[in-house]
Amino acid sequence: MPAKKKEVQAIPEMEVVTPLLVDAHPNHENHLCHIISLRNMKTAAKLAKDAQYICFLCGRSAKSPKNLCEPMKI
């Protein structure tokens, strides 16, 4: 006797909304991701030297947590 096929229920499609970081929090102009997007590499290098924190969102590292969106101690 052939096996019965199971009915597969379709999962309703969900709209994925990706918030812009600049809209999500204040002081984004001081964060490495924004500074690098402006191609200000000298400033980015100074802020990243001797890094002690890493950003949970973008993976960039900086010496001060104030220069990252979601800082975590390294």
C-alpha cells in the first residue's frame, strides 16, 4: 500500500522591515559605521586604535563604546 502524502501548510509571507541605524538611535554621526560610510578613514583609524569594544551590529571595533551603535566589551 502506498504511503499517504502529508499536507504541507504554507507559511504566510512576512514583510521584513530593516530599520536604518541612523533612525534607530541618537549620536549616530559619532559612530564608526557612519564615519566609515563617509570615507573618513583617518578619523576611523584613530577611533579604532587599541580597540576595547566591538559593535554587536556591524562588527566594527573601537576604543570607546560611544563610537559604536551596540558596543560590547572585547
